[in-house]
Amino acid sequence: MSNNPRPARVELDDGGGRVLIEWVDGHRSVYEARELRINCGCAECVEEWSNRKLLDPATVAADIRAEDYLMVGRYAVQFLWSDTHYTGIYPFGVLRKLCRCGECGN
Ligand SMILES: [Zn+2]
Ligand SMILES: [Zn+2]
């Protein structure tokens, strides 16, 4: 696994219900939109000084979708979620760690 993973391609699948990322090292990750949304690390979702989770996963709709995404500089992806939560920025390394494929062993 690369120490400095970077997406070569980001794609919204299933109407945004799934996010596909193809990494520059050829690895492919598939994420459920809801799982990414629950793992949002913004100040609204995680208390900055304690790292305590403020977001209750039960409040995230089962059918949440990614409506769009933006590349943030060369380090992160920002998703625009269908619940209008737009503040979450997902650094590439965090996204790679959230990969649930067999190879990543999560
Ligand atoms: Zn958030
Ligand atoms: Zn993986």
C-alpha cells in the first residue's frame, strides 16, 4: 500500500449511493455513501479538541447520496451530500484507510 495514496479517478455510482475511487497505484475502492457520510471528520461531526464523534449515525438517512464532489487541492476530496452537509473534507489518506476491500483488510 502506497504511503501517499492519491485518487486517479473519483466516480459517483448508483445515483451517488456509491463512490468509486481508482487510485494512482491501481487500487480500486468502493464506498457506500452512507458510510463515508458517517465518517465525516468536520468540526460539526467530530469535536476538534477531543476527537469525540458528535454525529449520531442513526440520524444519517439510509438512502443518503453523494450529489457531487470537489477535489480540494492535492490532498482531499469534498463531498456534497444529499442531506446538504457540505463541510466534510476527506483527506486522501483517510479515504484510503476507509477502504473496505479484502486487500485492505477492514
Ligand atoms: Zn461533517
Ligand atoms: Zn482496498
